[in-house]
Amino acid sequence: MKAFLTAVLCLCTLAAFSDCVTVQVGEFSFPLESVKKLKDLIDSSVTRNPHVLSIRSASLCANPDIPKEFLNLCATPDADQIFEDLKPIARSPELCEICAFAACAGC
């Protein structure tokens, strides 16, 4: 029973602090919650065209559902590369919550 309560407490603490986790890629910093939303946008882009191997920033930036934190990134010439760098974090955000990615901070 003590192990269960300890696990619940740890999960609650992790959930409370996950709002503070940021993802730093290059000069850009994004809240983890926004990166999680990016996963849905990436998945919808791949669903429309499953032969796409890399994510093009133009399709993501044109999506009206893109989190506002990414709008400044969309205006940069290296947006394609930064979205590619964000893709593994977006696909496995729980690894960022425990700081398994070097780009994650605030864990």
C-alpha cells in the first residue's frame, strides 16, 4: 500500500511540474504542452501523405491549429530542421518530463 501511495504521489508531482518543462532547440524555447500538441499536427500531416519522410514547416505553419509559440519559428529559414528536431520529443513527450532529452529543461 505504501508503494502505491508513493507512486501516486510521484505521478502527481510529475504532472504538476510538467507544466514547467520547456524544450530548447537552437535559440527557440517551447513549453512541453505545445510540443505535445505538435504531435497531433505532425500525425495529421503524415496521415494525409504517408510517403512523407520529413516534416515540412510550410504544412505545419499553414495549419490554423498550430500553437502560437511556433509562429515565430515559422518565419525562420531553419524551421524545417527545428521541426525535425522537435519530432522525437513530440512523439515521446514523457521522456522529456524525466529529462531524457538534452533539449528538455525544468524537469
